Amino acid sequence: MVAIPSILKKEKNINKFAAEWDGSGVEKEVETKKKVKRNDGKRHLVLFFTMIGSLTGFVGLFIVTGLVSASLLGLLVGFLVPKLIADNHKKNQRKLTTMQLEQTAEIMASVLRSGGGIIEALTRAAQEVSNPMREELVATANEIRLGVPTAVAFSNLSQRVGFDELNVLSMAINLQAEGMAVNLGQLLTQIQENIRYKIAFQRDVNVITAENRMAGWIVAALPFAVLAITRLMMPDMIDPLFNTTPGLIVFGIATVIIAIGVFWMLKVAEIEV
């Protein structure tokens, strides 16, 4: 009678009755379910933004051309929207990680100067900063606790995060392990100052190039806005552009030239420090 409720449960794992079972199967199963849910959420977001982008592209081209057949090309815009959003998210995450790395270097330098060790400095920094840097610091501290050489652990951190400053720190730790006198606290302070200068310089560059980026988008949107307004106010003047073969050829060539020009302007204005 006592065992009946547990037998009637929907989810059962018969492996737990084995003598060598240690519960790892449950942890792996839970982790697998989390990954599946996370992937399903990403698929739903991609599908949502694809639909929104396709609808926006279709409506935008229909306003400009007034042709359903030509507006169907706007559906292709939806397949570019998720990639643009993902690239923008990566760029924002990169900026956030850079600021968190500057804060991490400051905290670790303070702990090392006060006589603490690397693991203590990593733990203190992980308590102060937020994700995504917190997870990376915790993983690095766990690697060192498990016996991974400190230089190798920081090299792995550098590969995951993608900052050359961590490679410099890894080489300094390696030299210190070989017996050379290396002041890690001073090195971390210098890394913090370099990152702070890089952040300030990148901010100045973004301010200077903001006008060029805005000009690129205005130049891209202005011709189509003029065509849409003219088609609504004087459709007879615009009809030859979309109802004749030469007009469609001219419109296609002009669109390609505008796209190339905007792409070139944005690339010129995009300066990574």
C-alpha cells in the first residue's frame, strides 16, 4: 500500500534500482530537458521574428510598388531579421563582457594585493559581477580546484570569452609558476586601465561615426519614401516604373546600388577597437 503511489507515478527511472546507480542519470535527464526547453524557446523566437520581418517586408514593398507579385520578395526580409537580431545581441554581450572584465580585473587586483590567492580572487569577483562573466569565473575557479594548472584555466577562459588580455594574464601566471617574479596584482591593474581606455575610446568612436550610420539609413530609406508618397499622390507618374520591363530593370538596379552603398557606409563607420 505504501509503494502504490510511487508505482503509479508517470515518470519512472528503473536505473535507480541498480546497485551502482549514483543519481547522475537524473541530473543528466534534467539537464537534457533544460536544453530541449531552451532550444524550443530559441526556435519559437526565430519563427516569431521571421514572421514579423516577412510581414514588414511585404507591407513595405507593397506600399512602395503597389504590386502583390513584387511585394512577395519582401517575405525574404524575414529570414534576415533573426540573424541581424542575433548579431546585435552578440555585440551587446561583447560590450557587457568588456565592462564586466574591467570590473573583474579591479576586484582580483584588490584581492591579490591584500594577500589572497587566485581562487579567492576569482570567487570574490564572481560574487560582485553578474552573468555572463560570473559563470565563466566560477567555471575557471572550479577548474583550478579540480587540479587544472592555473595558466591553462585562464587560457581556457580566454578562449571562451575572447579577450587577449586574459592570454597575457595566462602567460604571466605561467612565468610565475616557473619561478619568475611577476606581480599579478600590478598586471591586473594595468589590464584594468587598458580595458577602461579601450571602452572610452570605443565610446568616442561610436559618437563620431553615429552621424555616418544615421546618414546611411536615411539615404537608404529616402528614395523609397519618395516613391511611396509619389505613388499615393500621383500614381500615373510612377506606373511606368513598375508596369513596364525597363522600369522594373531600372528599379532593381537602383535598389541594388542603394543596398551596396548603405552596406559600404555602415562598414566604414563600424570600427572595432
